[in-house]
Amino acid sequence: MSSDKMAKAEKQSKKIKRKHDVSDETVKSLKKAEVIDTSEKPKKQKTANPKKDDEENDVEEPIDQVEEEQEDGEKEQEEGQDNQLEDLPSASALSLPQTGDSLPTKFTELNLSERTLEAIKEMGFETMTEIQQRAIPPLMAGRDVLGAAKTGSGKTLAFLIPAIELLHSLKFKPRNGTGVLILSPTRELALQIWGVARQLLDKHSQTHGIVMGGANRRAEAEKLEKGVNLLVATPGRLLDHLQNTKGFVFKNLRQLVIDEADRILEIGFEDEMKQIMKILGNGERQTSLFSATQTTKVEDLARISLKPGPLYINVVPRMENATVDRLEQGYVVCEPDKRFLLLFSFLKRNLKKKIIVFLSSCNSVNYYSELLNYIDLPVLSIHGKQKQQKRTSTFFEFVNSERGILICTDVAARGLDIPEIDYVVQYDPPDDPRDYIHRVGRTARGAKAKGRSLMFLQPSEMGFLTHLKEAKVPVVEFEFPQKKIINVQSQLISQNYYLNKSAKEGYRSYINAYASHSLRSVFDVNKLDLVKIAKSFGFSTPPRVDITLGASMSRDKKVQGRRTYGSQPKQANRFKRKRDE
């Protein structure tokens, strides 16, 4: 090695060490290549939970290259200097577009590893979306990013690719613990992110895993103790492991991704997020936060999680309408006692289509799915009270099917990428226009995809159309010929004990869900025709159900805690509801 080359490498290595505060293992590797002098540079490492003697546990060193180099032979020793410099996470690893330069359009234009490029190619991706073009370069350069991007924009790849490249460049091993942490609001979305991460990591040696509520906690803890380099998690279960799993090594965390931040906060994880941020600390980690909407709470979370001066990327298009033009949206006005008969007739006519039906409560989903399957109209169901294994298997069964019907609560309304949905049916209207937009967002996804949405409204609920108009959601009235409505429900409930019991639970949960609507000026529980509502559940007369017994305030707290759309002053708690989504 020439003296000029050594001097240049020494200068570059010192610059990188000052910028990234590398560990002793990296210093030893660079010293072996004879490019820096470490005699006066003591070990320095910021951690979220520092121990008294870091040297006692080498599992906490994020970079370990010495052992590999000792086995690589003379050729790698001669090129050791260049290899070490390339392995460090430096801003020079990727050239950011200068002012006036066009953004990269293809993944091959980025300075990605061959393994990542091969995985991307096998996944069928070649051209980047806007969020990928604008977010991947700064994330790979180490910037904190606050991104405004809607579901379906391609942001999953936008944050996963830089994260995996970081793990690759640092040569993370299982004993180094978790280097990348991705937080997701729901189990289904977490599973989807993990599935994409598994594909991208297929050619890499780094480990990956997922922790979420409803899964086997002991199995999760055992895997965390063995070392999970890239971890996808839901907030509640992650906080549990941070507090109680002793072998969980997270002090080497280098990148934190918070996906669907607005949804995480909206469903009540604000306290958990604050505790997670406190445990993780600031340290040297890079953070990216993605949200479809920028609320006050999202801004507060960004303040405590991101470094000062993050890069803000907004790829939410300014459209004349809040929903895509390729989506045909309509509603049908129907008396309560005819609602199920209309739903059944509609589904029967569209058995070759792929349809999602949204209901307001878990018990309603249970009842209607049992009833439809009982009368030989096959449907799948997902709701928050199911065991996680059941939810997961059902979700992937529906994703992989070419046609079928999925009945669900809003647990599936956001973030999930289910291909080729023909119809979104809102049997129970949503809480507000934002929820409507998230629901219909399951169809017409992609550049050329088309879809249809159908919403059921009772005559007393027509005021909801005004709120949709204010939110720039265009809907038109559909008509359904009465003679085509099939009556199949008349005798089933009285003859089948289990259906009768399920119908009562569904009826009760529907009333409670209706009472908890934030738009109470439109969805007024006192205006419901209970006789007709009971008929929609198969009862000739309303069942004797005390809807105030055993109910909790959790739903009211949830409604009170969120930023409601056009919400009205809170009424007396005549009707209370268990948390049932």
C-alpha cells in the first residue's frame, strides 16, 4: 500500500469515526488494516440501558469483523482498507441528488448491495414510486425523515430497503441484538411488513422476527434472546418485552421506523409510545415516522422521537376528491328490517367477485358470518376478538384467493394490501368520513385498478352524506329492485339455538356500537326503530337485552381521546359499550 493511499485512508477513517462514534471492534478492524492509531481513543458508546461493565458482554458490540477477516485469506487482507470503509454507514455510501438533479427512478440507480437488488428483482419491482424515490436516498444517508404518505404508496419498501442496507453494511449478527425496529398499529399490518422484510432479507444473513399481541409470548422471548436483527412489532407487545424480557438486546438499535403513526395514536397507544421512546432513549439511532395525516399528536410524537430538523417528505396528492377517481362509490337507502335481506341478495349475485363487508362490532361479525355460512353462502371473518392464529390464517387465505367474501370490523380497514378487491360494502356506516376513506381504500389500489364501494344507510342516517360531501367524497345513490331481495331469515333463528344466541349478542353489540358513534347528530341511538333492527337480526320482536349491564367505558374513552370529525357534545351514558373492535 502506497504512503499516499494510507494517508488518504487514515484521514477518511478518522472522519468516519468522529461522525459515527464506532465501537471498539470496528477500531480493531481498522487498526489491523493499518489506517488509524487508536492509542488515545477510548471506547465510547451511548446506550439506552447502560451496564456497569460493557466488556463483560460482547453481545452488545454492533460490528464484529475481525473474526471474519482472519478467515478470509491474504487477498482480503490486501483489500482490507477498502472493505472496512465500505462496511461503515457513511453518508458517502449514497450520492444524494444535487439541486437540479433528477431523482432516481429505478432501484438499480441506487447504491444497493447485490443481495438486496436480487431480492427486489425477484419480487418483481423495477421502477420506484414517488415516496421511494424521495425517501430512500436520505434514509440511506442517515437522515431522520417525517413522511406524509398514504397506504398503497409503496412506503413499506421505502423504509425497509435502507434499514436492510444498514444491517448489511454493519454486518449485524444475531448476538448483536436488534438493529432495526419497525412499529405498526395492527397485527395484520405488522404481519404484512414482516412478510416483505422476509423477502428482502432472503439473500442476507441477518435475522428477522415479529412480536405482537395474541402471539405466543414465550416463543417470542426465546427468539429475542437468540437475537433478532430486524424486528417488526405492535406497541403493546413491544413494551412488554422491553420491560420484562431480560435477554432482549436493543442497545445497538440503529434505526427506528414508526409506520401509520396517526393510526397508532388514534387507537389508543399514545401512553405506550411515550414509554417506548423513554426506554429506547435517543442515542445514535436514526428514526423515520410515516403518517397519512399530520395531527397534533403525530407532531408531538415526532418531537420526542426524531432528531431536530428532520427531512419532511410529503407525497400525499392534492386531489379534487379525497378518494381516487377510479373508485365508483354509492349508497343505498334501506329500512332497517330489510338490511340483511338486501345484503344477502347482493352477495348472492356477486359470488364470483372479491368483496369486503364492514360491520361495527365483533359480535355482529360473528353472527352474520355464522348465518351466511349456515345458509350455504361461504364467507370468511376477521375481528379483534379472534385468536391471532385464526386472524392470520384467515387474512392470508383471503389475500391469496381470486374471489370470496370477507366480513370484518375496522381491524382490516387500514394499511392492509389485499389485491384485486371488487367491492367494499359498508353494511354499518363508519364513525366519520376519515374512516369511510380508509375503508374504501381497500379497493382501486394501484395505478390502473378499479373498484366499487356500496354503503347501507337507514332513512334517519341521510345526514351522513353532508359530512361526506364536506370531506370531498363523491357518492351517488344506487337502487336495488325490491323484487330481487331474497327472504331467507324468517325461520332460521327460532329453529337454531346457537344462531339465536349469536343473534342476540350481535343485536346487543350493534346497539352499543351505534350508541358510541362520534357523529351523534346523525347516528342517534334514540331514533332507532328497535323492532325493525331486531328483524334485521332475525327476530320478530326485539329480544329482551339490557344493554347497560356489564358494559365498560373503554369505547367512550376511545371516542373522547381521538380527534373526532364533527363530533357532538357527549350525551348521558345511557348506552355503554365494551371495547368491541
